[in-house]
Amino acid sequence: MSSYKLPVSIRTIGVGLVGTGYAAKLRAEAVKADPRANLLAIAGHDPQRTANLALQYTTQAMSSWQELVQRPDLDLVIISTINQDHGKIAQAALNHGKHVVVEYPLSLDVDEAKQLIALAKTVNKLLHVEHIELLGGWHQTVKEYLQQLGDLFYIRYKTVNRQNPAPRKWSYNHDQFGFPLIGALSRLHRVIDVFGEVFSVNCHQRYWEVESNYYQTCICTAELCFSSGLLAQVVYGKGETLWQSERKLEIHGHSGGLILDGDKGILLQGEESQLIEVGTRRGLFNKDTSMVLDHLFDDHPLYVTPEQSLYTLQVADAARRAAETGLTVFLTKE
């Protein structure tokens, strides 16, 4: 049982939202749809977008996140803004006595992430790092069929998003998004959640630059050797230099294979192949938000811990170091 379970007398909590992009809008919708939460304020980098979003969801626009986290009527702060700011906003919110929900990654820096987890425990507040990929149809399908594959030896996970022209936005900015597999932490977290401890990491990356700190394309490939002996290749790319979008996961075992390609699934065993149903990706932010409120009000368990997210962040940081040095990075238990 968590020691920060809300008192029975509290029926609604005040929520502040930092961010005005796609994830922030879905969070705003989720909060507004739940009678246990009251969206009181929104803060963002762009004053006009912040004002428009606040008007759309009938709440107050704040001039800055610094001002938002200090509001005494807020119990929970949801951080859905650029990756670069996650850590400092979470720290400020926790120091002002707020529960915190933050979209992955918790921080672009491993040491800062560790400090935030320790801080949340010190101030006795919830720190939840969103990993909705674990709630989606792909992940549930993998878990359902995994035992039928026998001993696993190889997986390949590729997500490439062709965007032409590439947008000039924070997700194409080196500093604001971070190293590709840190900024897109879910690509590693999906496989680590299922397959466990990583022994070593190799990685290569390439950018097609535009100007200043922005790029038009990135491609990043990592090889993870798990302690079990399983080898995983993870490929992440986005931008206009890439010619075709792809979202595909292959899992190979001695008794069969599982192929998830977009919304299609195939189970391979011997000479037979079977089409399988793959669940939806819709409504996952709503589900995550509802689970957070279930946890705060009724002490229901959450589906992921900040320590689990931290471990994946450590693997992603190992991939960053491997890409920078060209060397294999070995992970050791702390």
C-alpha cells in the first residue's frame, strides 16, 4: 500500500498540465473526462497555443510552468512538454508538494532521473513515468503468444516514420528531444519489459542536418545482447530522407515466430501460419490517466515503476555512449 493514498474525504483533485502538443491534448481530454480530477491550469512555451488550449478545455492559461507548479490548489502536475524540460519541471513540482505524471523519458540525464526518484520518495509523492506502449495491443499480443515460441534467440523491432517535409519542431532538435533512443525511450522499454536484463549494447546513428540544432532525418540502430543470450536489434528513424514508414516487430524462437506488422499479426509454427488479432492503440492516455487516479484514490497498483523506466534509460544512455565511441558498452548491476 502506498503511503500517499488520498484521504477518503477528498473526492476530486486539482490538476495542472504543462504542454500544448499532441500528448498534452490527449491528457487534457482524459482529465476532463474523469470526475475525480479537475483541470485547473495549463502552461506552455507558446502563449497563444496555451491560451487556445485553455479556452478549449475551459481552464486557466498560466504564463509559465514555474508559476503553475506553485499553485496551492494543484495536487497533481502532468508534464507533457519537450523532453529537455521534463527533469527540471518534475523536480520543481515535487519540491512544491505535487504528485507528478511525466511522459517518458523522466529526464535526458540518468543521474538527474535517479535524483528525481529519490526526491519523490523523500517528499512522499507519486512519480509516475508514462509508458503507454505497455498498455497497447502490440504488447499484450506479445505476452499472450510468447510461450508458444519456445526458447527465444532473436528479435527485431523497427519503427520508421517518414515525414516529408520534416517539421521544424522540438522532436527534430538535438537538445530538446535528446539522443534518439532516449527521446523515444519506449522503443527500448517495450523489449526490455518482456525480455529482461541487458548485458551489452552496440549502437550506430546518423543525422541529416538542416541548420542550427535541427535535423531533417535521423536513423539509429542498436543491438542489445540480453543476459539470457537473446539478441535484439532495435531500429528507430524519422524524417524526410527515409522513403517508407514501417512499424514491425519480429520475435524468433526455437518453436515458432511472431510477426507484428502495423495492425496485422502472424504466428508461425512449423509450416503453418496463423493470422492473429492485434489490439488497438486507441485510448491509451485515457487508460494511463485513469490508472493514476485509481492509484491515488484507491491504491490500485500501477503497471510500471519509475525504477523500471530508469533501467531502460540507463540502457538507452549506454546506446548513446556506444554510438559516440563505436565501442560495445557493458552494463553492470549497481
